[in-house]
Amino acid sequence: EEVWRLETPLSEPTRQGHACVLDGVIYCTSIDGVFAFDTANGQWNDDLPQPLGEIGQGPLAAAYRGEVWLMGGPADKGIRCYNPQTRTWRAGPDLPTAQAWGAAIVMHGQLIIVGGAHESAMHNAVVYDDRTYVLRNE
């Protein structure tokens, strides 16, 4: 029988997020910050370093090349990469366009982003996308 169980709650509410798993730790990225849940001890890490700058709404997240990649926002092309071993953030390659609320996965060693939305100044609106991007080493 499948039954939901309540785990240890976050230290604060969070919204508009995305999550990924790296080495048994769930990283929850959101407009409210980045949070890490250690599945081995069932606890949230309350002193996780936060990336520089404001995190936009609906950021994407993926575990890629041993790091947590926090990507985009509706008006943000930036990528921030967190290394859990050194507890440091670095800048990654910018996305081709601002992107939020989509899906980010790693398949066959390639980082793939699908769908989502971005802000369009020209249309004064949020535009929903059918875009698919693959990060390639060239």
C-alpha cells in the first residue's frame, strides 16, 4: 500500500520552486532561497550558503556535473552553480533566453530544459514557451 508520510518541514514556507537530488540530498530552489534536505538524517540544512543576487520566480534546478544548477527566472538568463563539497557558488553559462517554470533534467550526461515561460517587454506579458534547450560542449 502506498501511503504519504509527513517529513520534517522547511524552516520557512517556500513558493514557486523546483527541486533536484544530488548525493542523497534534495535541493529545493525557490524565490525564497535554496534549501537542502538530507534524506539520510531527515533534516533540513539551516546554514546552506545562498547564491548572490535575487532568485527569480519559478527558477529551474538540476543536479549536473556534481553541482546544483539554479537556472533562470521569468526575466533572468543567469545560471548559478552550487558545489556542496566546497559550499561555494559560481556563475554558469547564461541561458539563451530568460526561462522560468519549466522542466530541467539531465539525460545521457546532457542538461536539457523544456518549456516554461518568460517575461516579454514587447508584449507586456508572461509568454509560455515550447522551447527546448540542450547544453552542449563545443
